Amino acid sequence: MRRGARSGLVVLAAVLGLAASSCGNGVIDKSTDGVPPAEATGTLRVLIPSFPSSTKGREEFDKVVADFKKAYPKMKVEPDFATYGNLNEKMSTSIAAGIPYDVMVTGVGWIQPFASKRIFADLAPYGVTPDVIKEKSVGALVPAATYDGKLYAYPVVADARAAALRISAFKEAGLDPDKPPTNLEELKAAAEKLTKRNDKGTITRSGFDLAAPTSFRQTYTTLLASTGTQLYVDGQPNYNNDKGREVLNWLKSMINNVQPYGQQNAAQQPLVLSGDAAMGIVGGAVDCSDKGIGQKNCDDLKFFRFNSGKEVEFVGGDLASIGSRSRHKEAAWSFIQSLTKPSSLDAIAKLNKKIPAYKDAVNSPQAQSNPLSKFVAGGLELAIYEGGSANWLEMRANFDSQLTQAVLGQKDPAKVLANLAGQSR
């Protein structure tokens, strides 16, 4: 779920200079909007990080194309299999070249920055409303797909996370694994009791794994939301307040107390899955086979969610949008419909170990394949997410660096939050 994406500064600079300009020197097809699908010709350009660069990934993408061609048999589909590491760069390059993508799949937290720069098209003309998403997809992701009261994306897959505990560690410490700690006070007390140290005081087993060795942005967002406080409200920062400071000070009190700063294992997997931590944040899937952590380890795990007044589940994921400058908007919507059919979503979910964003996700093949995926699939309606501001792609790096400085005691937490709020818009 951690995004390796470059800063949004590159693409946003290109957007500001070119979004309202002409199409430049790029070669653009004639518009097919209004043309009967069976007669439409041209090339549909698709930017999509949802299919991995493998034979299986390409095969599954080809199935989506084949379904799309049932309606648009004469159109070509030109895929650009991006990653979240080069997505910004590819988008900015396409804008600069004057050859826009027709379909763009991006992540949660990306919609507001691009919609605010008019890169995405409003989906209302295609019948996409909040009620439609609530009926067919994940209703809790409506805010993540919305900017200025309009929907600009349709959910594809959800990348959720939860918390887990080791049953054996809880029993050893005299704690009840059937009553997991969920709020900040309970979590800290249990984590301190579960932390093991050697004779020199060095932590040998962390009491709680905060999910990322040097980045606290998503963990902070999740814990803040569990107090009933959103990161942004109507695009405005909502963390420079008592709750925001409480959560950041809590994170500060945990690092080098129940977990060493920078801790990770060789596999860079959640520490609770390997037993290097007694509790911790986990992703959305666990492999219980002998090739993974094994059934014995899986049987020792219990999953739970944070709740400091509001039960929440952090959710990222992939969302599909239509390019505002596309000359094939109707065809683009048809492609998104093919992309979001249950069979397509099941394939994407399996390839990426994510949850298909359809209504009955808890009964999907991916959810049924392992206990962690089943758990997070059952909590998608509790989804909260990072972002919410028009300049979030610029703010993400600021959050990472400044939260870390606060957690390590290099800067005052209150001043850090005030500074971040001042940079947000």
C-alpha cells in the first residue's frame, strides 16, 4: 500500500501550464463521442497500474479488452502498464505531448489533485452517482472519488489494512486475545506489556509494529480517523487541533519505547506475521501456505481494527477515471465498465492481493482465499483514506518528513501540525 510515487510537483506543474491549452503537436483521433459503438474507430489510450508486468497480467488485461471490443469492435486499445512509481511522470509527459490518455487508473488520494486541475472528467453524464457506487461498489469510497461535489472516478480494487495480534504472546503476557486493545490508551498499555527486552534494555520483540520503519503518514491518518477526526474536511486541513496533536504525541511515545525506529525484517513484511512483534499493522492478505508464513503462524493471529471512538479501516486502492481531454469519452466509459465487471475485478484482486471493489466483496474468491483478506473485505464500509486536499500529492512528502521529525523529537508536534496545515490548501 505504500506508494513509491514521485512527488506530484512534476505533473502538477505540467498541468498548470498545459491543462487549459490546446492539444499541442500530438496526434489525436477524431472524436467518436456520438458515433455508434460498432462504427467507432481510433485508439483508446489506457494508463493502468492494475495489471503487473507478467504473462498472467497481460492475459487478464487482454480479457478486459476482448470484452470492451464486443461493443467497440473497430477500436484499438493502447495500454500503458504504469506503476505507482512512474504514474505521475507518464501523466505529465502525455499532457506535455498533447496526447492525453482516455482512461486513467490512479490511487486513493489522487482524485482531488487531478480533478481540481481538470484532468479528469465528471462521471455524471454516464450515470455514475454516489447511489450507484453504494449499490454496486464500496460506498465508503465515494468521498475518495469526489471533488467539489462531483464524482471523477469509479472504484476498481481496494487495498485495505488492519491490525493483528499474536494469540500466544497475549496469553503469555496475561492479556485476553479475544478482547484486543483498540483505542490509543489500550494499545499503548498492551504494547508496553508485550515488549520484550534483553539484559541491556534492547528491544528484542516489539510490542507494536507501526507498519513502516520511517514513514508515519498512513498510520497517523488511520489513528486520527479512529478518533472520529478526518484528515481533511471539504478540502481543508482538520488535524491542527487537540485530536491531531494527541495522535502525533501518541506516535512519539511509541517509537523507541515499544518499537525501535526503522525496524524491519529482511522480507520487509509486517513484523507481527513473523513473530518479531506481538501486535502490529498488517496489509490486506496473508499467505497461510507452506510457501508463506504457514498455517501454524496463521492460527496464532487474530485481526482487529482501531477504534478510539470510531471503528475504521484504512483503505487505498485503484480508481478508474476518464480523461477530460479524451475524444473517446463514451468508449472510455465502456472500457471502465468492462474493467469493473466482477470477473475482471476478481482477476485484478488476485494478481495484486487486493479486494475487488464490488458490493459482495467479502464473498469474493480473494477474500475467501485467506483469513486476513476476508477480515478486511468485511470492513470496507468502514473505509477511511489519506488525502482530501487539492495539493495532496505535494503534501504527502511533507507529511512523511515532518511527522518523522516530530516522532523523533526533532520538532515540536504542535508546530509540525500547524506548519503542515499552513501548507495545505
